Amino acid sequence: MKMAIIGAGKWGQALYHAYSQKNDVVISSRHSKAIENFVPMSEALKCEYLVIAIPAQFVRGWMEENFVDHGQKILVAAKGIETSTGAFLNDVYGDFVSADRLAFISGPSFAAEVQKSLPTALIISSTNHELAQTYADALPKFIKGYVSSDVVGAEVSGAYKNVIAIAGGVCDGLGLGNNARAALISRGLVEMTRFGEAFGAKTETFLSLGGAGDLFLTASSTLSRNYRVGLGLAKGKDMDEILSELGEVAEGVPTAKALHKIAKEKEIYLPIAAEVYAMIEEGKDPLESVKDLLD
């Protein structure tokens, strides 16, 4: 396959490493980087298959300013909900290309471990089964690819787990123990399932690699950017300081804001996400959030 990775951050470069094992792959981003097979954006967009690893909050602007439609198929490699509109990424991309040309990648996958070719399993979701299978088959031998038709479930679980991961970092940063972390993650799984079902997602998706698998990984490791945000909150740091130290996009932060907005509009009970929002946006004391959750 002739393929282009759009977005040369850590995840984009990890996907370049993975897909280039069996395919003819180039990589591009808005700013030139001295990395292997980096090409101008205009050249990358001529490839039939694209993997777009642009953070969720920048997707709409990038598509409006840069995308030239040549009938390309797109694998979406970001996880999040657009804060300004509350739109899922399949809706954002759907404003530019038809659903049968879109697929979404999810599952437990730290970029650093993919770069090392460590065993990984991922799900490719699409309403177009053939397209999902094509992207899955193009994965290297060290990645086991599954396919799914539940795009909404993949979207919700991929976005929501980042918010629970922030809570996981707070939990460990406060030294609350293994019991508390297990309770938080399991109730977080219930919460994200409840949210997804409100939008027609399949319950079983949240018990899969893209749901429980990604949640367990992200909410309990310092390799997770969102988990490190939670550690910072537990230490009493403000968000500007945390994000400055992080130096990377933590999708759970804007996603928490989007979830808060959607929960109010649709009256969905999201207690953990509500406390993460309160800590991020209102400066609530993490210990007060713990007390309120226990109450």
C-alpha cells in the first residue's frame, strides 16, 4: 500500500514505524522535521491511504486549511471530542469525507512501545468492513489487528479513557492505594459505557481492547500523558504548569470539558468525569473530589 502518515508527533512516528514494515509509507506534518521519508504535505495528500494523527482539537482547522480531496481513505489516529461543538471525530471528519472512507484505530498502545516493536493488539473500526480490514491487514506482525463496525463505541471509549486516566493519576498521586485505583477504573468503565450507550454504542465495545484494554493501560502508567496530568493535580500544581511541564497534548483535558458540556445538555450521570472537570477548570482540591465521589 502507498500510505502517508499525517502528523509527526510521537504517535504519528510510531504509526509510521508500524505501517512502514510492510508498506510504502511517507510521513508529513505542518512543520518540517528531519526524519526518515518526510515529505511535503502536498505530496503526502496524494497517497490513496492516509493515517491522520492530528490531536482532536486541531482536526477541523487542519481539514479546512490543508485537506485536498483526492478520494483518499482515512484512518483516524486521534482520540477525543471537539470541545467547541461536542462533536465526535467521526462527525468532524464526516463534514469533509463520506463515512465509507473513514476508519478509526483504538486499543492499548503506548507510542514508545510500538516504536520498539513490542507485541500490541489494536482495533480498526469502520462502517466499511473492507476498509477496516485493509488497514488491519497492513499492520506489521508485532501488532494483532481486529476489526469492528462500532465507530461510535471506538470514539467514545478512546476519548473517555483519557479522562479516567487523569483521575487515575490523581488517585496514585494522592497515595490512595490499589483498592482505590481498582474501584476507580472499574467504575470508570461503567461510566464510559453509560455515556456511549446514550449515543448508540454497543456495550461489548467497552469490554474490548478499545474500551477496557485501553482504559486499564492508560489509567495506571506514567507513560500516559493524561495519567501524568493527574499526578500533577495531586501535587497541587495548576493546569498551566502541568501542561507546560508535559510539553505534549493531553487529550483528556479538553475531553473533560466536552463531556461536562454534553452531560449537562443530555442529563447523563458522569460523576468521575464531573470531578475531573472540577479539578481542571475550577481548581477543586483533589481530596475534596475523592470525598465527594465516596459520598
